[in-house]
Amino acid sequence: MTVSTGRPPTQRTGAADQMRATMCATRVSFTWFGTRKTLSTAQKAQAAESFGAEGDFLSAGKKLLDTKHPRFKAVTSVRNRTRAYWASLSLPYPEPGIRLVRQDTLATFQDQMSVFKEELDEAVAGLDERYAALKVAAEERLGSLYNEADYPASLAGMFDVSWDFPSVEPPSYLQQLNPELYEQECRRVQARFDEAVQMAEQAFIEELSQLVSHLTERLGGHEDGKPKIFRDTAVGNLREFFNRFRALNVRSNDQLDSLVSQCRQVVDGVQPQELRDNGGLRQQVATQLSGVQSVLDGLLVDRPRRRIIRSPK
């Protein structure tokens, strides 16, 4: 999906310049112990034989550890929360693995990432305490497929999170060495930020559309003649979106700003329990949100995903 807007190019350029001046590129990386391993050629051949198949035409693997164990799930939970936090604090950028964070939130970002790293280290230490037992359980479940060589002596150091701040600006030394190439790089970076603005709009509009559509469907729909049940998060998630939009919006799209403001006014001060108890209020909110949704639908048009063609190294 992409955003279809009629905003002036100058507005987009101004937003891109603002984004470039006030935001910082960030990258979050994880080191993660692989819990699945492909079977050896001999093992695949043995497995294929039971099906009367050829080993070369069979893809098979084994699971080294029980990832549903509470200690392993605790480790995975830290990774999921870290990713969610990073996404909530940042905007997309058209380079793989990079997102833009406001410069004035870098200290907060740094502090929270350090907290996540500590939590991950603690969770891994807890998992390592059960590592021997998990290996015994794996040996029982894998039978002859179990191979001690697949397992490190300890899980310490096998899981980690790191973050850095890669430069997305043209290298300053090019200005002296090759001014023409430097100008070319400046244009490339400007185009990247222009695209980042469009990606931010797209992400905001698609998320708002999903949230509004979900709440409208729960408020206006019926099951067995009774109003559908909805969770408090259907309203809470919208309010979280408003806060994130206010913090990250670069004012690139007046129509989007207006829609968000309109939607906020609809749910402002409305509590989930009121919507359950007051049928008239429930219908009023559903009707107003339907109007917002119809405009959002007009802003979304289908388009194949952008293809990035990289030059061969």
C-alpha cells in the first residue's frame, strides 16, 4: 500500500529537510543462538527413504532446544520488547535495518536500550542455568539425531543486543577530493529522506486505518443480536498512536494531520466502559469513525512493493 496525496512538493521537501536536521539514524542488531539445524545429507537420505523419496528433494531440519520452555521464552520476550520499543520511538528509513530516531530522544533511547541489554543478559543467565536439562530433554526427543557437537558448552555470549548510529550523510572528505561526487551523494541522500517522509506517511496512515477499522467494526457490529465485545486496548491503542504521531510527525501532510486530529476528537474523553454501557454513544462514535475511515480508504492505493536493485560487488 502507498499513500496517495496531493500535497505540494515544497511541503514534502520541507518535511524531509526537517527530518534530516532533527533525526538520527539508528540500527539495532541481535546475536541469537540458532535453535534449528539442517539435517546432514545422510540423515536426509534416511528420512527420505521412509517416504520412498530422494534425499536431494527433501528439506528437513531438527530443533535443538525447546523454545517453549519458560526460560527460553523469557529470552525471546526481551528481544520482542526491544524491537517494539525501537519501532515505537522511530520512523522508517529506506535502508535495510535503519530507522530514524529524534535527536532529542537519543539519551532516552540509549538508557532504555541499556536496560534491555541488562534484562537480556539476566534472562540468558537464567536460561543457561537450565541448559543442561534442556539438552537432556533434546537428546530424548531427537534420538539418533542428537549430536553433542551442535551445542556450545554454555549459552553465555550466544545471545546479545547491540545498537549503533550509522551515518547516512555524504562523507565530508568528498567535498575536497571530488566535489562532483559529493554533490551527487548529497542528491542521493536528499532523495532518501524524501522517500523516508513518504514511508512515514504510509506507515501512519496504514496504522491509523487498521486501528480505526478495528474499533469501528467492534462498535458497529453485532453477534447473535448483541453488540460485539471489544477490549479496552481497541481504544487504548488509538491513544498510543496519537501520542506517537504527535512526537514523530514531521508535518508533511496536512490532510493526514487533519484526519488524526478529527479521530482524536471523536475518542477524546471517551472511556471503553462508557461505550459498553451507552448504546447511543457507541453508535455515535462508530458513525464518526466510519467517516474518518472512508477518507483513509481514499488515501490508500495498491502498488507493488519498491524493488531495490543493487549493483553487483
